[in-house]
Amino acid sequence: MSAVSAVTAPSPRLLTLLRDALLPILLVAEVIFFGLAAPDFLSASNLANVVINSADLALLAAGMTLVVLLAGIDVSVGPMLGVVAWVGASLFVAGLPPLLVVLASVLLGGLLGAVNAGLIVGGRISPIIATLGTAAVFKTVLFVLWNSTDVFAGPVVPVLGPARAGGFPLVGVVVLVVFGIFAYVLRHRVFGRRLFAIGNDAEGARLLGVPVGRTSFVAYVLVGALVGIAALIYVGRVGVVQATAGQELTLPAIAAVVVGGTSILGGEGGVLRTLGGLVFIALLQNGVVLMGVPPLWNGVLVGLAVALAVAFDVLTRRTLDKRIGARK
């Protein structure tokens, strides 16, 4: 039996190669398929629209990457965005200077992120349970603030709206800068190394002197701060804040992270992988619309992508762990 298992079980190297090559293969297949099925898919104007329509999602996914690396998660980012979008749009309509609106939104997002951090770090509540609870609270808060009155607002500042320079959306530059900063932090700064250490083995990291609680707290606050910026991008893109604002973004944000290759079990991945996953999800949603498929199927396809990515991740990690354990 062991001889058969040794022959049939994939080697760790093969699994690693397959995992690293899977997303590029899927991206190429996706581009070819939609490029043939929808003639406008590869046009410059459509690709620019994809950038504009996915910029808020991109920042949510960047923040989500930080907490998933910790072996955590934040399922409140969509409803949180709705609350911050309502407050930011309302302040902008009331005449507050744009830069103060940006600052207020980032601070409010960071504060709401700190609420999640307090429950998870201080209250020792499971991240999924804590953020499910705050998601329900944020939805209720937005509904009360909304009070049957939509808030209409344009871009708070041009760089957070649909403005373009040389045909390229300025908001795309914001996304690239954010991802570049966090890619650098994760690779070269102590905070980034601590995230990986905690995600791999939180107790072991604590014994080595890593401030697990403080690092986790900061990560969830950073998620909230990125939600604050994403909320203003959302306002600039949609132009109105309603009672359900942002709620459709939570699942795609998680999908971008796990499809990109950041392990849902923590300790492995990064924002550049998330950027690849984001491109896949954004093009998938856009291609489906161009083909005339009802938008309802977007959720089905994204959910399926999440399920398959998580299943593959868990299978790969367990197989590699078993091989490493067997060698010991």
C-alpha cells in the first residue's frame, strides 16, 4: 500500500509548481475565452473601465491579504465600506474640504477596524465570528443613517474618481502605489515578517518574542484604513450611497486573495499574488457582463472560484505537511 501511495501521490515539488502556475494559466485561458466571446473585451476603453470598476475592490483585497496572512479574515469589509461611504459622501456634500473628507474617512475606517481588532485580539473571539457580528452591526448602522434618503456625491478628489491621464485611470495609479507599498512592507520590513510568522505558528511566534496581539491589532486597523480610501473610490465610481452600499464587495475581496494564492490557513502569500487574483476576478466579472449573462451569475462564479481555490490550498498544504512529517 505504501509503495502505491508513493507512486500515486504527487510530489511536493510538483504540487508547488502546479500551485504557482495555475493562476497564470487560468488568466491566459480567461483572456482568450472572453476575447473571442466578447469582441470589445480587449479594447482599451473596456480595460480602463475594468480598472475603474475594480479599484475599490482592489484596496479591500490588499487589506484582506494582511489578515489572511495572519490566518484570520474580515468579512465585515463590505458593510464597513458602506458606513464610511455614507459618512464621507455626507461630509463632502455638506461642504467639508476634500482633503479633510479623505482624512475623516481614513480615520473612521481605521476606528471601525480597531473595533474588529479589539474583539479579536482583546476579546479573543474567532475572526470569522467577530467580523460576522460587526458586519451585521455595520449593515444596521448604515440602514439607520440612510433613513430612506440616498446620498448623491461625485468624486471627492479627481484621483479617487474616473479621471484619466493619457487614457489610464488615475485611480489605477493609487491601486498600484498601495500594492507596491504593502509588497515592500511584507518583503522587507519587520511588520511583514511578523505577519508570516504569526500565520505559520502564532504560539511559536509568541515564544520567540513576536508581539502577536499588537501585530494583529495593527493589521485589522490597516484593513479599516484601506476601507476608508476604498469607500471614497466607491462614491466616486457609483455616485450614490444607498442602504446596501458595499455589501457586494466582501466575497470578491476574499476571492481575489485566495484565488491569487495566499493561503487561507495563513503564513503564505502576499499582495502581489492578490493583485493577480484581483485581475482574474475583475476580468471574470467584466467578461460575463459583456457576454450578456445575467449579473446574478457573477456571484455564483466568484463563489465557485473561492471554493475551488480554498479546496486546492488546503489539499496542497496538507499534502506538503504530510510529506515533511514523513521525512522527519
